[in-house]
Amino acid sequence: MEDIYVNMEEAKGVSSNHTGVRSSHRRFYSAAILCLGLLSVFLLVGLITLCVHYHRVGANLNNLTERLQTSDVKLSSMTEERDRLTANLTAMNIKLQCLTAQNKHCPAGWRLFGCGCYFFSADSASWERSRQDCREKGADLVAIDSYEEQEFLTTTINQTSWIGLNDRDHEGTWKWSDGTPLDSTPAYWREDQPDNGNGDPLWGEEDCVYITAQQEAKKNWNDRKCVASHRWICEKMVLKEF
């Protein structure tokens, strides 16, 4: 009986030890799970914080990029305005010198008007070829900057003639051969012009301008495809003797 009692006591001791070990393991696992849970929470909070920070940085970067692009556009516009003012000032100085000249004359075959010499072609060619001829003569296709000049040209020509106005670089943005924009000079379009061919394939893209003979000077410009053949008008400054 004593042996049985001893064995039972030993069994109880072993069982108690096993229970203690299991309890310790449970506490360890619980603590580990708790730590992992807390670590997961911290990681989640960290990820959320990083995402918020990244979003803010991205928004700030986009804002800075937009501001930089806006600044570039403003700078480009200011540069163009500066160049336009410089060109106008140069032209005014040239005209002032012309007005103070004692004697003004033009080369043979050219006609004098104001401070300009004008060449009226007898041949016909495309706009580009016409301009090339003017440049070979030390001139360019005429740029009209006053009604007096417009009227002089209208009463002189007897056939349609190319002038320097075109929108070949950008549709609808008209400028003269020397780069002067049309919005800084008068315009004398025919009614319903310019129309860029009115979408008719027969006329094609109309990016160059001619002046029409025997029509009212206030409205005798028309746009035409640049490969069409017309006479042309060259212009250059007068020869001066002070």
C-alpha cells in the first residue's frame, strides 16, 4: 500500500510539474503573441505615417513642379515681350535716322515710299521662293505697319502679290517674316478671311498671305496655300545720305 501511495504521490508530482510547464509555456506564448501584436500595431502605424508623409511630399513636389512650369511660361512670355519691345525700339531708331536723312534713294528697279524701298516682281512664284528672292536682294517680303503703306502697295500693284504675313509655325498665330506678330500691327483682311481654306481639300492649308489688286485697301488680304504662285513685294530700308 505504501508503494502504491508513493507512486501516486510521484504521479501527482509529475502531473503537477507538467501542468506548471504547460502554464509557463502558455504565459510565454501569450507574451510572445502580445509582443508580436504590439509590433504589428507599431509597424502598421509606421506604415500609415510613412504613407501620409509620402503623400504630402508627393503633393508638395507636384505643387513645386506646377509652380516651376508656371514660372517658365511667364519667363518665356516676358522674354518674348522683351524681344518685341527691343525690335520695336530698333525699328523706331531706324525710322528716326531715316527722317533725319537729307537725301533718300533706292536702288534701280525699286520704288521709294517713306523710309522703305519696295521691289514689285514681274514674275510669279511660291511664297518661299518669293521670300528667297527678296533675301537675295538684301530685303524681305514686305511687312505692312501702317495704312499709308497698305494704300501705297494697293495702288501700285496690278496683280495679287505675296506679302510677309504667315502662320506657318502655328496655325492661327500670324506674324511677319521678321517675326513681328500681327497683333502689334494693323490688319486688312477681306471679309470672312482668313479661313484656312475653309476645310476644303481643294485649297489645302492656307498659311501664307497675299494682297489683292484693285480692291479696297482696308480689306484686301487673303490667306492662300504657300505653294501657290503669285507675284511678290520685297521691302528694305532706304539708302541714306546725311
